[in-house]
Amino acid sequence: MTATLGTATRTFAVRDPATTEVVAVVPDGDAADATAAVDAAAAAFPAWSATAPRVRAEVLRRAYEAIVADADRLAALITSENGKSDADARAEVGYAAEFFRWFSEEAVRTEGGYGVSPAGGTRTIVTHRPVGVAALVTPWNFPAAMASRKIAPALAAGCTVVLKPAAETPLTALAIAELLTVAGVPEGVVNVVATTSPAEVVTTWLEDPRVRKVSFTGSTGVGRTLLKQAADRVLNSSMELGGNAPFVVTGDADVEAAVAGAMVAKFRNGGQACTAANRFFVHADVVEEFVARFGAHVDELEVAPLISDRAVEEVAALVDEAIADGAVVRHRGPVGDRGWRYPATLLTGVRPDMRIAREEIFGPVVTIIPWDDEATMLEQANDSELGLAAYVYAGRLQDALRIAEALDAGMVGVNRGVVSDPATPFGGVKQSGIGREGAREGIREYQETQYFSVDWS
Ligand code: NAD
């Protein structure tokens, strides 16, 4: 790894959301650093892409082991810059490490295909090759996992990368890059540029002819901007964007299990997850029981701080507007007195057309929307331009699957409040994104398909 920060003369502060105090000062990268990072990645590409898959696999396996061995320090670092609880930070480190393990195993699955043309006149060999230097851009909400979910498949495929973490959370990405060096990733293969000028750095990358791929995780708005920029060079693009997950509970669901799943689907990371359940469609037969049981947890729950004072203001504005429009605060948790806080809140009286139901909340707020007609509920659940995750709890598997199939979402938790898993193809439909991360599909995002048409006369 090369942290291409050498020429940066400016710096910026990273703050702990729990205390708002400065935890580190980091060099602030600019366009020159961005170009230097591509120089390094382009120089490293020929050797890394030609490295035997087994050797790349072993490096990635050592990266997995290095991250697991350093989990205590990494979790503390995540908590210090992101604010999430120690338990959430540890879970994230484990999840992040698993991408290195999974893609160490995928790196050697290089098979393509051998075909006989229908008329018999040619033979066809299909192969996959690394796309080239990949530009990776990640958000602050999962600083270890989002970087790992991109770096691991890229390296497995034989790509070299330049990575821009979010300015709120650069420390975790820098620490992971250091661990990769220890694990044997050669100089120049992974290059991190931390910056407070994201557009300057990323535009430099998207305009550089040596960059062959962009993979972005973040908001749909920024994703759209990057796609427009990528269009100028017809750049291979993967987008993991926002979500507005519905959480459906049927009349015969196990309400206690649904509440346990809802706690995770809603409150992991204080609700600041793209997969976070935003809209709870609960059948009228069980809605009061669901609200009472879920609310009992909400009353006790002290959530971790949000990422910034602006995030708190945005969540508060959504809730206040909903209340002014008829929503009712039925349950509210305690709020810590330091840092950027918003209390766990459960609202009833929410209508699907309210802004709080139409936009990604990105905070610890539950909105309850009762239903009794399945078709109407599905129409409301799907009435969104976003389609990342969804959840369904039902007593009978066939009911759960029927609803799951009808939901416009890339991922559906069926009687489960979690969908993330390195062995599965993570991603969304509609404006939640393009492409998938994890699973077999994850490595394909960093490969081009090439075939050889062989004369057989
Ligand atoms: P964001 O879009 O503001 O920022 C994401 C990244 O883009 C950051 O690194 C940021 O510095 C960079 N960025 C911002 N403006 C840019 C510009 N003009 N040009 C280039 N880069 C720019 O998102 P965020 O607030 O950090 O993260 C929250 C969003 O991310 C939510 O919408 C959430 O749903 C989404 N998200 C999606 C997934 C997924 O896998 N689908 C995962 C996590 C988060």
C-alpha cells in the first residue's frame, strides 16, 4: 500500500461523534495526490495482475488473518471516528475481514468457458481478466466494511486500486491499508487518499484515462453525479446507493421474533445503514402488540451518536414535519448528553406519502404503517425509487416468500433482520444501484469478459 499523502500540505481534523473532540489530524489530499495515487496504481498493475491467483489468494488470506488479529484496535478506531457502539464496531470488523477470506477463496476460481460454435466452424474460449486500475469511493457509516467489500474483490481479480474514504472516517481505511502491507500486498496496489475535497479527488480519477473502473458506495444523489461523469469515458461503474427498506409483518407472524429482527434491522449503527428498515408495514391484527413490544425496547434504548450535528438536524426535521402532519411519538428512548445525539423514537400515525416515509431517514426512528390488504400494502411498499433491502416476517414460509418475491428490492430478509453476508450478492434495484458486491458476482465487477474465437477448419 502507498498512502499517497506525501505532497499534501493541508490537514483536516477527524472528530469523535460521542464527544465532538478531535481524535486525529490527517493530511488533506488534493488533485496532485489523486494523480500520484493513480501513478502508483498504474505502475503496480502489470505485476499484480500477472501474479498467480494462488499467490494473490494467500495474500488476501493473510489480510483476513491480520484484520481478525487486530480486531480490538480496529473496533476502537471505528468507534472513535464513527461513534458506533463497541459491539457494532466489532461486528463490522468481523464482517469486513470476511470479505478478505471470501475473496481469497474466489481469487483462484478463474474458470471461463470452452464452446463449440453451433455450426461447428469455430471453437470459443471465454476468459475473465482484470479491468485495470479501479477507483473506489466509500461512505462513513461502515468505514471498514465498505472499503473491504471493494478492495478484496478488486485485488482478487488482479486489479490495483485508489480509494477515497469519507472525510468523517479516514482512519479505519488507512489502518486497513497498513495491515494489507503487512499481509504482503505489494507497494502501489492499494492507495488511499483522504480528503475534504471529494469532488476534486474523484473527478481527477474519473478523468484519468488510466482509471478503468469506478465503484461507489454512498447516497443516490452523489452516485448520480458520478455516473454522469463516468459517462464521458464510458467508465465501467458499480453503484451501491441509498435504501428505504420496508419491513413487513403479517397477521400470523411471530411478533416477538419480528420485534427482535426489527431491533437489528432498525437500530444497527443507530439507523445509519443503507439496509436500515425505514417503514414498518404491520398487519392491523398485530400492530398494537408489535408497537407495545417494540416500544418497550425503544423506551430503554440509548443509541450511539449520529455522525454529525447536521445528521441530527436532518433526522429531527423529518420527525418534526411528520408530527406536524399528524404522526404521534408513541415511544422515545433516553438521549445521551454529549455528542451528536438523537433518541430512539417510534412514531405511529405515519402515512406512506409523508416525507419521513418517502426519504431515507438514516437515524433511529421507527415509522409504523398498519395494513390489512396485501395488494395495497405491497403497492405502498414498492412506491419508492429506491429498492435496496426489505424484510418480511410471516407465519407461513410460502406467505413470506410470496411477499418477498413481490417486493422491489435487491435483498429481502425472510424472518430475519439482517441481509448482509459476504457470500451473497449485495446490491439494489431501481435507484439503489448498479452491480453487486460479495459472492461470485463481487469479483465479476472487477473483471472484463474476453473471448477467443478459434478457427476450426
Ligand atoms: P455521500 O454520498 O455523501 O458520500 C459517500 C462518499 O462520496 C464519501 O466518500 C464522500 O466524500 C464522497 N462524495 C461526496 N460528494 C462527492 C462528489 N461530489 N464527488 C465525489 N465524491 C463525493 O454518502 P454518505 O452520507 O457518506 O453515506 C450515506 C449514504 O450512503 C446513504 O444514502 C446510504 O444509504 C448509502 N450507503 C449505501 C450502501 C450500499 O451498499 N448500498 C452502503 C452504505 C451506505
